[in-house]
Amino acid sequence: MSAAAPERNVAGRLSFLDRYLAFWILAAMAAGLGLGRLVPGLGDALAEVTVTGVSLPIALGLLVMMYPVLAKVRYDRLDTVTRDRRLLLPSLLLNWIIGPALMFALAWLLLPDLPAYRTGLIIVGLARCIAMVIIWNDLARGHREAAAVLVALNSVFQVVAFSALGWFYLSVLPGWLGLEQSGLDVSVWEITRSVLIFLGIPLAAGYLTRRIGEKAKGRTWYEAELLPRIGPFALYGLLFTIVLLFALQGDAITSQPLDVARIALPLLIYFAIMWAGSMLLGRAVGLDHPRATALAFTAAGNNFELAIAVAIATFGASSGQALAGVVGPLIEVPVLIGLVHVALYARRYFTTPTAPPAPEKDAARA
């Protein structure tokens, strides 16, 4: 059997929605941009009620998006991930040292004359992903439990380190280098609240769903009957979120195409370097493909919900910093959905398992 045959078999088992996901995402982005441009006041209406600075409908879409994937996690196997230093230590290095430093360097190199956009990008680089990355990892057949642990780790460090890193990269480091300094006024409580809402709620719901479902009818029923019913809502929530997200800033994005292009370039370089570098590092330290994939997507993705909320709260909804935050998912969504296909292709280059063979049920992933 050729190397491409397993991928064709996987594609054949996908649902209609999954098989053409790239098209649906692009269509959702176009629909959101069109709505934002054509419907006067839609962006203002969406921003009228917010949760931690994020539009309430978008917040609900994010929660719906994350819940089914977190309901698929086998929480009784998380200890096998937390003991894996080859996974956890590279994740900390990539997310909290390399990622912010790389975005800082790219923002200053490529946007030296646009301080507002530059600051917005640096904020994006500081906000490590805790939400949509779970979807990309799942689509790329990454290790679900590993992704859940790495996302939780990012959440803890986000609460502890975000404000300090913002102060360092916007005030201290530019001063040392003789560059223009900025400020970032965000409290630890604001960050904690964002993490509790966008990760805590769907995580608790997913855990309770699995715990109650397995206790009532067993794991076989839960994974063969219940998960296929709730699973599609992850993609429904994703598409709904994308439409609303792009509608919120549709006018700003379509009326300032050159500015969007300037912001997009460092983001494209950032995602490419972080994802490819993480996959290569994972392979170099001996991770198998599912865990290397989880490492790559959790390192490359960013928490645009938090970045947008911080930019709006600190600089205002119409600021250049906020626009840079909104352009983040505009670039991240199509790039990372493309990298899902790259990750599936890259399976042929991972032949050595990380650990002893998993239990028999691990092969039949929900």
C-alpha cells in the first residue's frame, strides 16, 4: 500500500462537513467580512454585550466549539502526559520564551514605523492559545490528552506570566535596546477571568459529560454513540465563531487592505516558524507524531480572544492594537487549517513511538 493510501482512507471516513472544512472556513470568513461591510452597525451590535472584552455571541460560539473536543478527552489517561518531560519542557520553552521573543523581533523588524500595530502583534505573541488550537489538533489527529494538558499548562502560565511579560516586552526590553516604549495596563484578574471562562467552562462540561456518561452506560456506548452526536457541534461552533469574528471588524479589515497586509506578513512568518520548528523539535526529542502534533499546534496558535480583549480594554475598540488582534485569526485560521493537512502528511516521517504500546482502546480513537 502506498504512503498516500492511509490518508485517502481517512478522508473517505470523514463527514461531508469535515471533508470540505477548508472551504467552509473560507466561506465563513468571507460571509463574516461581507456582513461586517454590508450591514451597518452590525459590529457595534455584536460588541454591545461582552464577556472579558469579547462579544457575547462570539464567546458562546467559542464555548460551543471547545466543549465537544474536551468531551472526547480520556481524563483517566492524563497522567501519562504529565510525566512526559520530552513533551512538557519543549512546550514551556516554545510558548513562553521562543514564541514571545520571535513575535517581538518580527514586529519590530517588519513594523518599525507602525507602533500601534507593532504593539498589537506583541500582545498577540504573549497570549498563548487555549481555545481553537484544540480543534486544529483534533483535525490533525494529534494526541488529545497531550493537547489538553499543554493547554492547561498554557492557561496557568498565562495567569502567572502575561502581565509580567507584557511589561518586559513593551517597556523594559525596548528601553534596553534604545527602542520606543509602550505600556500595557492589564490585571491578573482580567487574564484569570478569561482563562476560567474560555477554558474552565468547556473543560468542566467535557469532564462531567464523560464522567457521567461512562458511569451510566460505559465507555463503549459513550465513544460509539454519544460522541458522534455531539462531535459535529465543535465545527458548527467554529464556523459560527469565524463568521461573527470577521463581521465584528469587517469594515476595518476591508477598508484598510494595505494595513492588513503589513500586519499579516509577520504573522505568516511567525506561524510558519513556530509550527515547523515545533514539529522538528518534537521529532528530534523522540516524540511520536500525535504528541509532536499537539506540541506544534499548541506552540503555533495564539489566544486571540485574550489578545483582542486586552487590546480593546487598554487601547480602545477602534485602535490599531485592536485591529492587529483581529487580523490575528484572519491569518491564523487559514494558515493553521492548511497546516492540519501538512501534519497529516508528516505522519510518514514519524516511525518511532514515544512510549510502550497504548491500551487496546487507544487505537480506536473517538
